[in-house]
Amino acid sequence: MKEFGKPEASLRWFWEPVEGSGLHDLIYTGYSTVTHAMIRAMCERWHMETSSFHLPVGEMTITLDNMHNLLHIPIHGRMLDHDEAMDQECAIDLMTRLLGMSDVDARVEIRTESAGHISYPTLKRVYEDHMIEARRLEDTQTREELQERSRRRQCNWEVVMGRDGLSVLVRLSGCSVILNNRTMAGSTILFMGWILEHLSGLYPRKKNKEWTPERPCAGRWLTSRGHIDVHHYRVLLDRLEVDVVRFFTYGDHREIRPFQLIVTYSGWLMCGKERVYRHLPEQTSVICHSGAYAFADHRIA
């Protein structure tokens, strides 16, 4: 999308499905250039035990609040809490409750697929049904129809990402590079957006003149080609000073994405019985010039 540009606003065949899906804001994220060397240098400082980057100025981590503002991804709702082996009734409950499928359609799918699984053609059909209905309700005014539109869009999030998609995205942001080879994976948009927002000077950036406050903060910056040598970024990280670290970057974005209490949650993000990612927002700290530790309070960000 960054390379080919976006269709004109008059081309409703493109924009209506995107707006109806609830995924519209993600169009305004993404980077034309992502340097493997810089991401590798950052991942070398990632510690799974504390879910944080260990830097000369202290510890920093990617939080739910970061994801909420950088990508406009919903961060509310329950995590998946099912057993590893699901029976048919549990699978039907998840399909109807999370994906918005009817009980009849869910039972048909269970008979077709093994318990706990759903086919991609069915997911595609469910997604399209929700999208069509959300588009139909786009200009609605009544409270009931607004709630139904919101429900349909939320169901599309569940179809595309899954209820555990948030925890998977956060986990991948901490391991976007497999250090034993040159393979990149995971949510590099989230990772890059976080770096550009919080560690100014680490990577070449410039203001995106097309960015507006109602769009995700990950689209605030444009990137240019960085250095290909990982040692270059290791040196920059070794010389990192507190003056170039931004712990509070979303104060001007709170009208668009209000603070949510859930971002103070400290503990494991789960997918069923699997511990996916240890979310520890209190790990974000900075060493003051006096040598004492000052903890970043996300509640006043």
C-alpha cells in the first residue's frame, strides 16, 4: 500500500468495504523501508524473562497502550480461556459468541470439520457477511443499529485476528528477528512504530505530512533507508541517553484513543492454557541523572 498508493476517495468500491470492515485505520500504517540491522540490534537487548528491552537508560517494553495508539487495535475483551482439547459444545459456543455465527451454521461447520476447527472458506463468508451488514448500517442513527454496527465490526476483528491475536502480536513484536539467521517475522509495523515514537535518533525519520491526529500513531513518521551494519545500531544503543527517549508520546492522541484502565494489567496474556506474553508495563523505567530509578506512570500519559 505504501508503494502503490491509496485509491482516490471517490472510488467507493474500495473504501466502502474497508470502512465497513472496521479495519480502516490499518491502511494508514506501514513503512516503505525497514532495516534488518536495526531490528536485530534491538532484539539482542530483549529479555524474555522481563519482557523488556534492557537499555543504558533503563528498561522499556511494548505495552497494550502502545498497541492501542500505534495501530488502533482494540485491547478490550476477555482472553481465550478454553482447554487445549475442545469438545463440540465448547467450539460451538466460541463460534457463536466470538465470531457472531448462528448456532445452526456453527453446528454445520462442526460436522464438516473436526471439533475446535473452522475452515478458511467459512471464515471468509462470515467476514463478508459482517462487512456487508456493517456497510448497510454505516449511515444509521438509532442506538440499536449503532450497537449492531459496532458488534459487526468487532466480530470482523475476531475473524481476522482471533481473540488471541493481541497477545500474538505483542509476542512477535519482541522477537521479530530470529538471531541465528537472517529471517524476519512478526509485526514489524508495530515494532518500527514503537521505535520511531519512543527512541528518536535511532533510525532516520521525518514527519508524514499526510498524517492527521485521528489516524494511528504508527503513521506519524516516514522512514528512509537505514544503515546495513548491525554494529552501527549497537553503538547507537550503547550511547543512548535519557534525553532522546520519549516515555510519554500519546498525550495529544487521548481525544482519539482515550486511556483505558486495562493497559495497567500486569501478568500473562493467554491463549487458552498457553502463556503467550508476559505483559509488565511497570518494567518501563529510566535511570535519572542522579542515578535513581524513576518509573514511567502510564496513567498520566
